[in-house]
Amino acid sequence: MSQHSVTHSSSSGVITSISLSADGYIRLRPLLFQATELQHLMSGLDDGVLPRMDSGAAIVGYTEWVSLTNPAITVGWDWQLSAMDGAPGCVRIADPFSNVMFIDEDSRDLGPVRTARLLGEAIDARPWSSTVLAAIAARYS
Amino acid sequence: MRVLSGTSSGLPAGIYPQLASYRHEVFVQRLGWQLQTPEGVEVDQFDRPDTVYVVAQEDDGRIAGCGRLLPTLHPYLLGDVFPQLLHGQTPPCSAEVWELSRFCALDLQQRTHTPAGQFSSVVTVTLLDAAVRCAAGLGARRLITVSPLGVERLLRHAGFHAHRAAPPIIIDGHPLFACYIEVDRC
């Protein structure tokens, strides 16, 4: 099913493989995603292209990140500006969009809904807020 | 409203010229796309005899939306014009993958510009669903599109199973990406 793949060393030193399936998904286990470095690609404020399900006058935006692997993992999510411990910060407000399909130990798909939820949890464990704030400040100041 | 589908010669008489005019008003006049088109109509090299169209038509005959389906076995927009959106991947070339392009659902009688661009109408989901069903009937297992990032929200909210083919790229100031829409639903 793979079109092509690449092996690389994860932060744990384990040689792993990321490959692209014929349906366009990169299939991998959640632990491998957690060990894969993501690089900030772009962030922006909500341009109002489409209505959001959330409410009000909050400052909201999007952010995009990619892995350094080939094929590249792409993951993006919407965020909202919020006060975090008295300082401004970004909070994820929806499940991410990506080209990832998580698989279980038997290489079975976890499905798009569960994958998106697990991706969100993995993203929340990463320190991305300050990078997004800096990117927004640089872009809009 | 009804949704029609077929090739240019298979659509009811008069629909295809009306569709070309509608596309010009939407994409060239309203959205300002810089397209090389004949006066008053919007057609390009991908409008061929094998191109399949889906057209939303109001009860009074007005077109309220449209989409274009191209088999990836032949030249198509993503593969020929926006291959960079695939970041080096070989563009799909399969009877099971069809491209959806020139998709819009916009009421031209609404003169006020809305930031939602070509997706402002409530017709959007109905037309998209019809396009997916039409493609499935032609043998597709998934569609691929060149899309703005915001489309993912619409697709998810409407219950479509969609995912990215590769990371987004900013083209003409807008982040675009190649998006797969699976024929199955979540």
C-alpha cells in the first residue's frame, strides 16, 4: 500500500519508518507521532473565510506545523487567545486537521475521528503557544 | 432546487453555456481570480468532453452552484497547475481518484460580498454531497481538490471524511492545500 517511505531515528533512538499510503494518509502509531519533531510552518488570524462553530469576539486563528520527515506530516489546528496564568496564550479549540491516520498494534486504522482526538491530545502536550504568539506578532504588527 | 450532473453534451440543453457564464461571474468577477478566459465565460483546458459537471439549479432556472469532476487518469488541475501542493508526491493517476474543481455555491442575486467567498450558500453541502455521489457512481473511491484551508472546517462540520494530501502552501497570499475527500462518510 505504501508509495514510498523513509526511515529515521526518533528522539528515543529507535529506527522507525514513516510511509505514505496510496490513499494519501501517513499511517503511524501515536507514540511515533509523539516522538516526531514538528516545525512551525505558518500561523494567522481567522480571516472569516468560513463561519466557525464557536462564539463571539474572541481572537481566533489557525496554525500549521510540519514534520521534517519525507513524506512530511502536516497538522494544523484552530486556536483562541486566552489568559494562561495571567499571561496571554493560545488554546486549541478544535481537533486538528492532518494527513495522519493512527494505527493500533495490529496496524488497524483507528479512524479519522479518533485519530484527530489523539492528535489533539498529543499537540496539547507540546509547547506551541509561544511560537504561535510570536508568529502572529511578527505577521500583524 | 435540483442538482444536475453530466458532461457538457449530457446536461440539458442550454445549461452548459449558462454554467460557463455563471463561473465567470463567480470566479472572475466576484472572487477576482486572474484567469485567461473568453469574454463573459469561464472555461479552461480542463473543460473537455469527458469532464463531468454537477450543477445546482434553482426552481426559477438560475444556477446556484457548480462543481467540475475530472478523472485523474487524464490531465487535471492539481497535477498540471498546482503539483507543488503535493510536495514531490506523484499526482494521483487512478480510476478511483477524481478531482473536484471549480466548486462554488453562490447566489448571484445576493449583491453583497461575503467573506465566505464561493462557499457562502446553504447550497454548499447539498451540492458537495451530490458531487461525491456522482463521483462514486463513476467509480471514484475518493476525490482530490485544491482547497483553501478553511474548507476543512466545512467538510468536517458537514460530516465528510476528508484529509490532507500534503502540507499547505501560500499561493497568491492564500494558504492552499491538496485535500482528499473520501467517498465513504465518517
